[in-house]
Amino acid sequence: MKKYIIIYLVGILALTSCNSKESRSFVLTPKEAAKANSQTNIISPQLLGDIYYSRNNTTIYQFIDLRTPQVFENGHVKNAINIPFRTMTRNKSCRYFLNQDVINIIYGESTEQAIFAGFFLQQIGVKNYFIVLGNYDFIKDNIIDHYNVYSAHYNPEIAQYDYARIVAETAGARNYASSPKAAKPAATFKRKKKSAAGGGCD
Amino acid sequence: MKKFDVIYVGLLLVGAFWAFVINSANDEPIDRVQPCDLLDIVSQTDKYMTTDELARRLMSDDPTLALIDLRSKTEYDKYSLTGATNIPLENVLDDEYVDIINQDIQTVVFYGNSSDLAAKAWMLTKRLGYQNSYILKGGLNRWVETILRPREPQETASRVEFERYSFRKAASSYFGGGSALGESTTTKRLSAPIKRKKKSAAGGGCD
Amino acid sequence: MKHIKLFKGILLVFIAFAFSSCTETVLDSKQATINLPQITDQSDAIVNFFNNSGDYINGENSPYLISVDEVKENIDKYLLIDTRYHEDYVLGHIDGAINVDREMIIDFLKSINIYQYEKIIIIDNTGQGSAYVTSVLRAIGYGSAYGMKFGMSSWSKVFADRWQKNVGDKYANYITKEEFAKAPKGKIPVFKTKGQSISEILELRAKEVINYNFSVTVDNLIKNIDDYYIITYWSKANYDIAHLKEAVWYQPKKSLNINVDLSTIPTDKKVVIYCNTGHRGSSVAAYLRILGYDAYNLRFGVNSFIHKEALVNGWHAYIANEKVNDFDIVIGENPSKEKKAKANTIINPDLNFKHREVIQPDPSEVCD
């Protein structure tokens, strides 16, 4: 009987440790991951637009959609493949991320999801990817349906407000002297009247 | 037959011991989860604390809150939340901060200007198996939009929204007026952190 | 005993499996860089890009104008860019407006976080320059740009004459009901820039055309009328009532698409577009210029030569009493009375900024 139990145990061990999941372990230690450069794998909206609109000529860029299949069905970037976030490490999906012949452009249902995915790949040593901040709606509204790559709000990690000033302005600024920054640009952008404004159009 | 049994059992024991030695020989914090489990944890665990919830707890002087500002020192010096500790993301796992980040008495809330930095720090804590950490949803930008400058709901809005708005207005006057300036509060230290007990099993491997 | 051997065998296979499959291959992953293939036919690429990316010039809200009243109401949420000559700016400008030369606008916008502002308002004297610049900006991806209708002449009576004095009936005898056919379909203009990608090509084209003197007065047009291919850019019904001799009808928000009638516009002639007030003409001229056409706007549209006819037919005839307001202006170099530029304070009214605008009534008939 003992033998059977042992065989059974080892078998289970072998199966559980290796079944159905790609055997990847972390390449970066947690500390290394914390210090890793976070900006290199974020794609700008302009580049995203350039890729999107020249994709007919190239197959090297693979869009990956991390949302659930149901949402994916309702609309996605053309030719994107659907790999729901949780299934990223399954053997089937893992292939796509480990494939070094393409560059993966990853987007999800939110900025955070894309960041989680990107940060995860970074930690297991995959580098040939870019993540899209924002989400699918961002791509749809500002790249696909309209071309609005500059005005669209993209990098949320930038401070949107002068926090200190707002706090000072909110409800009776006590103990706080606001120090508004001096006015800047004007000078360099001024427009001089040209000599012969020939039928000027303004 | 018995020889075989002994060999196998022996092998397993040596293997387990070896794995343990390798892991603990490193001065790095020990990974508590395997990559594939991490994704499950990330997608299943409760990640966020809303700005409303944070405001509520700050206003009630909740002593169990540990606020971690992940931005650079410069940004932190300009403005941060009351009582926050500044730990830039790259230092978040440094030994000197481990007692703040890794403990299960206080609730650790990570934030930056938005959720990006916090998401990363949070993911690392999950990789190390730390408990009780949250992402401030939307970060300081959302804090301004919802708490400092709340928007009045439409007249047709539900009662819940009006209640939320009146709460936010109250919060706005509580946090406004320079009472939450970074400079004045940097001295405040967290109450003695309590070390988290090491868990026995390293959790089933999954690769 | 044979059974046991069998089990041993299986056991060994299991162990072998366990170890072999768990030994991971080292992944040699390189930091990805993006190298897009060279675009060979740039003109074709840009025309198709416009068609595929929402076709902004034929969009529902084209030509993307905003009334002075709306600007006044939301002054704190908008970034105001005054593109007039500095001399005019000093005479008076809207509180907070920053004086930026047309050719500097793209660089200026890149230097600030523009998504902090709900809208970017382009201001000039008459609204036509604003419409032109707005159209250029929209083409290259500034989806929050708007031109201020009728410009400063509508904001303050100080500048009202900039419009008023250009209204007239000088060429009332030059109009006809006779219909002229579009030119046959041909090629689109060819241009080549140093740009590698769509966004680079767009920006280079935009910088080339943004400061162009794109307007032609009705006097100059009539004098050299043979040099021009004249486009009447409003509804067919209005075209049938009266139009300039030789003028061809193109349908607003439809005709100027590559799949419709864009290629009927000749590439070897000057092209002039006119409508009611010159706003839409300017917007379209900018679009055509980016595509390489030698396109112009007829200054002040029909108001400049058949104002009475415009009054009778309800063609947005310019009536000073309706258009001119008396809003506050700031005199001098400083953008704002408080001696600080409003654009420098960080404000962001809406994080979830969306491209879509308020829908205006029956847009295809409106010709500004």
C-alpha cells in the first residue's frame, strides 16, 4: 500500500506543480521590481495612432485586449486578440506574451489593469510589450473614432491641480499664504505685425 | 522496495530543504506567491479605497490608517495628505520601511497623483503576501475632484448622491484651508508598527 | 512483482516529467522599440487617414466654432489663445487670453498640459482666422480646439468695425442662377515631407500651412477670376437661389471626402471656397491646404458682396446689433487683470474629457 501512496503523492506533485500553467517564475526580485523604470513600456497616444493607422503594412504589432470575452465581443481594436487578465499565465495565452517575433500592445478595461499586466510581465522578464494607459474607450474615442491624440487626457499620474493652492482656496485659507507662480510664456509667442499684411485674413 | 521509498522520501526532503535554503539565503523579502497566483490575487482581491471612505476615516481620526505617499520628495513637500509618510515607489520595499508596509494591524493606503504608482506598490505587497494594503482610487487628482471640490449633483439625482454631496462638502471644509499641508505634518510618525508574524507554509507552488 | 515494476517505471516517468517540464527555458526578451515602415505615398496615406479617423472636416460639428457667450460663461475652464497681432492684443483682449502667434501655436500647445482644459479657444479679429487655425489643429489631433465665432469683433464693440466695414453689395451684379458642373474626377495633390509616420507628416504639413495667408478678398477674386476654381459651400437650395458666376456647388459635410467628390477639385488651379460668413470657408481651406491644394477662403463670404441678398434669404447676414457684445476686455500686455496668466493656474474641470460636442440643429444646412 505504501508504494501506491508514494506513487500517488509523487504523481500528484508532478501534476500539480506543472499542469496547465506556463512555468515562469519571477525574474526581478520584488526590490528590483520596485526600482525598475516604469516609463519605458508605456506607449504614447501619438505612437499608438501611428501604429493603428499604418498597421495594414505591418503585422509585427499585436494588440492584446485584457477585458472579459463578453466586453470584447461588444467592440475591440481591429485584429486584437482577447486574453482576459486572469488567464494571462495559462499556457495558451502565455505563448502570445512570450512570442518574441511580435511587439504586443496591451490594453484593458482600465489604466490600472494595463499597469498590472505590464508590471507583471516586467517582473517575469518579458520586455517586448507596450501598455496603453486609459482603456479601450480611450482608444476608441481618441484614436479610432476621432483622431484626438493631443487633447485627450492620457497620463493620469501627472498632477492635475496645484494641490496646495486648491487647499488654500478651499474654505477660508488659514495659515497658508498662497504663492502663485509668476506668469510665464507670452513673450516668445508674440505676433508682430508684418509690414505688408496683404489682405490679412484675420 | 523499501530502498526506493527511502530514496524518494529523502529526495523530496532534500528538495524542500534546498528550496527553503535558497529562498532564505537571500536578503530579499521572500516571494509568497507564484506568478500565476499573483494574477488571481490581483483580480480577486479588494484593491481600492475610495476617496470618500478615506475622508470618512481621516475625519474620524482613525488611528489604524497608514497613508503612504509614493511620489517623489519634491511633490510630497508641496502637498500631501495629513499624516502621510513619503516613500517613493522605488524605495517602498527598502528595509527601513518594511515595518510600515508589512503589518496587519494598520490599513496601508497607497497613493500618488493617480492610481498608477499605487497599483504597482500594491501589486508588490501582494507578491510578498502582505495584508491590509489598498490603493486610493484615483489618487490625489480624484481627491481634489471629489473631496476638495465636490460637484453638486443634478436636481434629478438620487438621494444617495445628495447625501454623498453633503458629506463631501463637509469634508471639503474639513480638509480645506491649509489644514492638510505636507510641511506641517511630515514630523508625524506612524504609531509603533506591529510586526506581522511569518506564515508557516509558503503556499502551494503553481508553476 | 511485475505490477510493482510497472509502477516504478511510471513513477520514474512522472519524476522525469516533473523536473523536465518545470525547468524553464531562459527567455531572451529584448526591450521593444517601435519602428514603423516608411510611408511611401504620403498624400495618399493622409487622405485615407482623414477618411478612416472620423473624417473631421465632414463631422457633425464641423467647423468646430463656439459663441462668445459660451466662452464668457466658461472662461475659467477654457484655455484662451489670442492669435491676433500683438498690437491688437495690447488694445484689448479677453481676461486670461494668451497672445500666441499662429506659427507658434503648435509648439506652444506642446509645452503645456492642454488636457487640463476642457476646450482650447482660438481667438482672432473676425473668426475666420480662428476657424482656419482650429481646422489645422483638429486635423493633427487637437480635438478640444474651437474657434471663437466672429472673433473679438463680436466680443467687444471696440473691435466691431473689423467685421462691419467689410460688409457690402459691391458685386451684386456678379451673381447668377445658372448651374455649373464640377470638374471631372482627377488626382489628388502630391506632397512629400520628411515625416516618417502619420503624426509626423501631419505636424509638418500643419506647420507649413498654419501661417499661410489663406484669405482672398472679393475684389481680388473678381479681378483674377480665371485663376480660381470657385466652390460654393452650402446647401443646394441656397446655391439655386444665387451664386457667383462660375461657382460650383459642393455639399457641406459630405462632398470633400475622398470617396465622394474630393478628387474633382483641380490641383493645378487656385481654389476658393465661400459660404455665408467665411468661417466654414476658412475651415475647409485649411483642410484642403493640408492635403496640398492651393485653397483660399473668400473673406467674409457672401456678406462681402451680396449682403442685401443674404439679408433677404436669411443667409447669416451680418447684423452688427445681433453680433456685437460689450464684454470686458483687458488692455495691455498682461494676459489678466490680476497680473497672472490664467493659463498658468492648473485647472481641470473634467477628467473624463470626451471628444463629442453638443449637437447643433440641422448641421448640414448651417453655413457660417
